[in-house]
Amino acid sequence: MENRQEPVTERERTTTTTTTNSGGAGMGIIVGILVVVVAGLAYFMFAGNIDTSGNGESDVNITIDGAGSAAEGAADAVEGAVSE
């Protein structure tokens, strides 16, 4: 048997890589708008009822049911503290 070696042929390989860079300005604008919208919604949801009259006064009514003797005289004590 004869050992024959086949001739080695060189192959040429060319690889082309194309990259496109688009500054990302469009995505930045979209993210910025979303941040502003979410911040605005969070403010209005968590701010509650805001007094816009400007005098800083608010009426607060608290009712305690079943307090018994512990609540007796509490209204007079509160009224006296406010008028001083």
C-alpha cells in the first residue's frame, strides 16, 4: 500500500462585522418621560388631601367607641389646651 498525501490547499476566510451606533437619544427621552410620569403619579397618590386654603387650619374629628371612663373629661382637657 502506498501512502499518498493529498496536497494541502489553503483556504481564505473573510469575516465582516458591521456595527451601528445610534447615540441612544430616543431611549433616553422615553426613559426620562416615564420617570417624570411615575414621579408625578406617586406624588399625587401619596400626598393625600392637601390643604390649599393657605390658612393652615384643618378640622380633625376623632371618635373613640367603648373607651368608658378613660375618655371622660378628655374633651374638656383638649378644649382647655387649645384655648390657651
